[in-house]
Amino acid sequence: MTVEGRKTAWRPRGITIPGGLRRVGLAVLGVGVLVGVWSLVAAGAQSVRVPSPLRVLETIRANFLALEALAFAAFGSGGLAQNTVYTVSNTLIGVAIGATFGVVVGVLVGRIQFLRDVLEKPLLFLVTVPVLVLLPFLSMWFGVSRLAINGMVIFYAFVTVAFGTQQATINVSNYFQDYARSLGATQTQILGAVITPALVPEVIGFIRGSLAFGWGLQTVAEILGGQVGVGRIIRTFLHTARTADMIGAVIVLGIVALLIDAFVASVGKWITRWQE
Amino acid sequence: MKIPDIHIPEPTVARPQPIWWRRIRRNTFLSLLVLIAAWPVLSVVIGTSPTGYKYIPGPQDIFGAFKSVAGFWPGGLGAPSTQTGAEATYWGAILGLVYNSFVTSLRAVGGLLLGIGGSITLALLISWSKVARETLSFPAHFARMVPVLGMIPLFALWFGASELGTLVFVSFVLGSFVFVVAMNGIGNVPAYYDQYARSLGASRIRSYLSVVFPAALPRIRGGIVLAVTWSWTSVLAAEFLGKDSGLGHILSFSRFYGATNLTALIGLVVVILASSSYYIANRVLSWLTRWSE
């Protein structure tokens, strides 16, 4: 065997599947395994406790545009689609508001020593606060308004993004600022052309994290007192013991959340295409 | 000739400041003082709600609400339950606060251990095989995006008001998140770590447990710390909706009656417990990963 021969890795001969196709195939297989296990569990349990996947699909189709239970039990209107749009738009608005303020505050706290002295510790403290503690206050301050329901999402997104951005700004400043300054860059140039682009990958990560938890917070707020939304639907189904409908509502919101996360991740990838 | 006295001053050595003072910057201390001073002023200025409670309860309101916690003590140890007609006492309030804090903490810690332990074990087992990891990564990602907190009514339906239901719910909320973080952490360990260990004669399982998993721990650490904070949120959600004890139950009660002073008192206790657990978890994980940069 030659030296070159030793360097060549051994590969089995056979069909080679392209990486992308393989990943999709395995993801489909994963969903199949999950549905299979679910079907098995459902077959051995009462339908009211664990309904079958088919039954859940049926309820999604039936509830999609109109929901009789909502009109009858809770004097509401609309179907699963309309209420999902409400929950999704509220969550997105909440995360957008919280993240915008979070980025601004995070950059300022990371860059200005006085603000860092004053706000760094309170920010760290806010990160540890369980968000649900705020809900009673939000209800008392804002009644049943949209802000009362959305307040937890705004707060959570703000705190998460502000804290993360602040840490990232400090790290980025340490590494890149000196290089840029040694090349003659001004403070404005450093902020605009060095620090801001370097922050984007981390900020997108924090926004995705806020979104992932935001869906749950929004739904809980709606369960506890919302007039519209997926949480309100879940509450109505709970009162009428319609398990399949409840699971259907959660799955629809989960699919929309997954699609939005994929969209945000793609946009982030496109913005940070300069990365290695 | 008289030699003039020359006064040589003794060298002055700056008195070292204590470490805790050096850690706290002056501005941080001032901001805290301003916050403490502004709180009672804001409380008075913002006013009172139609239910008679202040929108922002001041320190005296929070202290005043303390006695009402006696209503959440089931009775015993010299303080009978107020539900039997007994009067609320400070001793009863202390017992009520300790009892409900203990119940909530127990649920949080139990769910946390079950959720983190279960999800990391599962992630370790699945990550053993690359095919299994890739097969389950999509369903795991989906589980992370599903509004798990909103699934609490489902758990109430499956488990009723039992403690098992609360434990399973908390561990499910935390586990679905930590599982994805652990899978990513293990998947992102550079392959040459394993290759070096194997080339030195380590078996596959030994390399996996002694090299790959410890190398993944710093990457999983952030997820675990976040899970600690979320354990309190998920326990409160469970107690809010279907328990008759715990701090979440008191919060739900105070929300129903618009009692901001009781809400603030319980909120303060929850925040102290959550911050302490965050601090402890951070210290323990720092110690466990002290070898990393």
C-alpha cells in the first residue's frame, strides 16, 4: 500500500444519498416513529384521554373555520384559523416590541460604562424572575386588554434580548474594537460597521429563543383570561372535556410556530451570509 | 550645632476596601438607593384601584398583607386554620408562607431533576447513534416549538389534581427544552475528541461517557440554567390552574380578588426563591465545568 493509499479514507461502495435528501428522509421517519408510538398508546387508552392521531386530524379539519363549542360555551366566534392568527400576531408583535427595546438597551448598557454600572445588575436580576409572577399585576393594571395578555411576552423578549445583547456587545467590543481602532476607525464607524454586524448572529439566536417560549406564555395568558386566541379555545375545550380538539389546537399552533422559526432562521442566515 | 529635627511622615497605606465593596460599583449602589427611595413615592402617586388596593403596593402594604397568608395554612403547630373560624395570626402567616414555599419548591425541584435527568439521559442514548439523532432531531425541535405551557389543561385531564401530574408537567416543559439543547451539545462536540480517545485505546462507551459527554456539558450548561428559571414559571402555571396549595395558588387567589399587596408579597418570595436557585445552579455548574475556558 502506498503512502497516498493510506491517506485515502475507506468508503463503502453503494448508493450515495445526497445530504439534504437524507436529512428530509430521516425527519419524515422521525415523525412517522412518533405518530406510530402515539397510535399504539391511543389504541390501548380511552379516546377521551388519548385520542388517536386520525381523530385529532379530523377535529382540526372540523374546527378550522368555525367552532360551535366556542359559540355555545363561551359566546365566542371564529374557528381555529382565526384564533391562531390572533395568537400568532400577538406573539409576534410582543416579541418584536420586546426585542427592539431589548437590542437598544442591550447595546447602550454594553457600550456606556455609566449605564452598565446602573443597569447590569437589575438586568441580571430580571432574567431570573419567573415571568408568570407578572400576570396578576398585568391583569390589574390593564384589565382584559390586549396589552395585559401580551405583557408577559413583551417582558420576556425584552429581558432575554437585552441581557444577551449586552453580553454580546461587551464580548464583541473586547475583540474587534481594538482592531478597528488600530486601523483608524472612529467611534461611529466602529458601532455601525463593526459592532452592529457582529451582534446580529447572537441577537437572532436570542430572538428565536424568545419566540420559542413566547408561544407558551401567550397561550397561558389566554387560558387564564383571554377573550380570543388559541388559549381561549383550549380553555373552552377543557370545560367540555374535548381532548382531541385540545391537542389539535396545540398542534396547529406548533406547526405555525415551527414555520415562523424556520423563516426567522432563514432570514438570519441570509443576513449573516458573510459568516464563515 | 544642633541638628534640626526632621519630621519624616509615616508612610500612609491606603486601607484596603472589603472585597464586597470593590465588587459593587458606586453607580450600582446609587441606582439601588434611588430605586428604594422612589418605590414608596410611586406607590402613593399612582393611586388606588376601584377594589381598594394600590396599583403599585408600597413596602408598608406588602408588610400589611403578610398576616393574610395565615389563610393558606392548613392548621396545626399552634396555629389553627382560619377556615375553621380561627383568627389570622402572625405565627399562622409564618407557617403558611413556609408551608406554601416548601410545597412549590418541592414541586419545582422534583420536576427539574426529573426533566433534566430524563432528557439528558434520553439525549445521551439517542446521540449514541448518528442515525437515531438525525431521525429524532426534527420531532424534538417540533416539541420545543409547541406551546408546552399551554398544554397544562391536557395534563389536568390526564392526571387530575394529583402531584404526579404536576411533576410530569414540569418535567415535560423543561425536558422538551433541555433535550434539544443536549442533543445539539453532544452533536457539536468535535469528532476528533472521540477519535483521540479511541486511538489511545478507550472503548467506544468509555470515550462517550468520559470524553464526549463532559465535552458537551459546557454547551448544555446554558440550557440547564435557563431550565432552572423556567421550573418556577411552569410550577406557578400548574398551581395557578389546578392546585389548592403552593405559591401559585395564593397568586391565583390574589389575582381573583385584585389584592395587589398579597400578589407583591408572594411575587417577592417567588423572586427570592428563583434567584437563589439560579445562583446555586450557576455555581454548581461552574464548578462542574471548571476545567473549560
